Amino acid sequence: MQPETLDLGGPLVLIGCGKMGAALLDGWLARRAVAADVTVIEPMAENAAPFMARGVAHARDPGGLPPDLNPAVVVVAVKPQQMDALMAACAGLAGTGALFLSIAAGRSLAYFEGRLGAETAIVRAMPNTPAAVGRGMSVLCANPKTGPHQRDLAGALMAAVGEVAWVEDEALLDAVTAVSGGGPAYVFLLIECLAQAGIDSGLPEDLAMGIARATVAGAGELVRQSDLPASTLRENVTSPAGTTLEALKVLMASDGLQPLMSRAIAEATRRSRELAS
Ligand SMILES: NC(=O)c1ccc[n+]([C@@H]2O[C@H](COP(=O)([O-])OP(=O)(O)OC[C@H]3O[C@@H](n4cnc5c(N)ncnc54)[C@H](OP(=O)(O)O)[C@@H]3O)[C@@H](O)[C@H]2O)c1
């Protein structure tokens, strides 16, 4: 379903047009979700080039923005490690009344308040790359200076590219980052593992990868359209004494997928906390 076009009431600036920034912008443009002049700030002009062809302006750094631009929203999509240098260059944008919407893992609201000023409206969002096809999952958390209208804007921007949830407790974003921020990577790994296991069981490589991709995509669409719990959908595939049951005995053993996944998520959560400190 095509989302309503969102009028931001002023220009949108996207800083950082790498994998995630580009996924968001692609989602916004493809769905004509945002009625605003959009400028991408990105040192790598080739990253911005496909969007310039779609009417987006480009500057290499915040100093290259027109002085009278007055953006309504500044989306910050650089790596956490690049943030200190970027914030130093953003002094001119602080205090303009713009809402700052950061998608960086592990950079806290307090971090941004410390660099942009405590009066700045700041929302942290943790999206994921399926936003590029309108199927993202974003979890948001706002600082107290974010008014209801700016909260709505941030929520609507992220809702234009997928589902949205809000948390009031910012600390939860570390585990959110681990589960949904990085989650697509684990699912893609599942496809790779499933395909390799098929090859190990005698399938030709093309067929193994084709059926692994289609199976994960189909299961994803089924769970999206169904109201049934994931466990019921799993049981629906599992005939008594059948083949799936044999695989699930391995995957659901005490040393199976759950402890592995819990360990992986705990490590990613720890890293998110570490980045914030
Ligand atoms: N990838 C994901 O799935 C995902 C999911 C959720 C959240 N995030 C968050 O999204 C943010 C971006 O991640 P990513 O994977 O998209 O990283 P990325 O592909 O490295 O993108 C970052 C982009 O920002 C550019 N950049 C660096 N410094 C800049 C500056 N001062 N001004 C403007 N642009 C600058 C980088 O250019 P150079 O290449 O020249 O350095 C790069 O093109 C991270 O904070 C990450 O935590 C990512």
C-alpha cells in the first residue's frame, strides 16, 4: 500500500549516504513518501549520484549547504566512529530548530545533546536495511526537547519505509540494535547456511541457493501475513515422524540454535553499549 506523502514543512538533509542512509532515501523516494527538498551530505559523490539523478541535491560536507536552508529534519546516518568529526562540522545546523534524527548504533541522546545543545530536538532511531523495500523495522526514542509534532515527523519518516515502535527507555536500544538493526544479516546468513547445507547434501549450487532464498523470502511473507505465532507456523511444517522433525531435533537441542542466537545477540548488545561509552 502506498503511504501518504509526508509534508515535513521544510527541507530534509541526509548526512551519510552509505548502506543504511541510501536504503532509507531509496525507500522515501521510491514511495514518494516525503514532500521536501532533499539534500544529501556525503563525501563520496558516487554514493549520492543515483539520487542526484532523482532530484536530490548534494554537498560534500555541512559547510556546503546554502546558509538559508533551514532544514526541518536532519537525518544522521554515518558510522558511530565517524560521528565526532561530523558533529564538529554540524555546529551551523545546531540551533536552527531542526529535528535531528540519528540512526547511528550506540550514540546516545546525551551524546548528541552534548554536541548539538541541550535545546535541540533529537530522536534516535534504529532501522534496518529492508527499509529500502518498505519493509524496515525501526525502533525510536526521543529526547524531552522533541515536541509532539517532531515526534510525529520522525515516526512518519520511519513508517514510510516500514514498521515503527517507540521506547521510552533508551537503554533498550542496545538490544534492539542487536535484534532488529543487525537482524537482516542473520537471516541472510541463514540463507547462506541453508544453501551450503543443501550443497553438502548433494544439490547443485544454483538450485541450493535458489531454493534457500525463495524459502526464506516465502517464510518471511507468510509470517508477515499471518496472525499465527511463529511457533505455530513452525509446527504446521512439522509432521509427526517426518523429515522436518529430524532437523528440528538438531536445531532445537540444548546446544542448538537458541543458545547460539542468544550468545550472538548478547555480543551485539554488549558492542552497542561499548560504542556508547
Ligand atoms: N547497515 C545497517 O544495516 C544499519 C542498520 C541500522 C543502523 N545502522 C546505522 O547506520 C549508520 C550508517 O551505517 P552504514 O552501514 O550505512 O555505514 P556506511 O555504509 O559506512 O555509511 C556511512 C556513510 O557516511 C559517509 N560519511 C562519513 N563521514 C561523513 C561525514 N562527515 N559527512 C557525511 N557523510 C559521511 C561515509 O562515507 P565514507 O565511506 O567516505 O566514510 C559513508 O558513505 C551507522 O551509524 C549504523 O550504526 C546501520
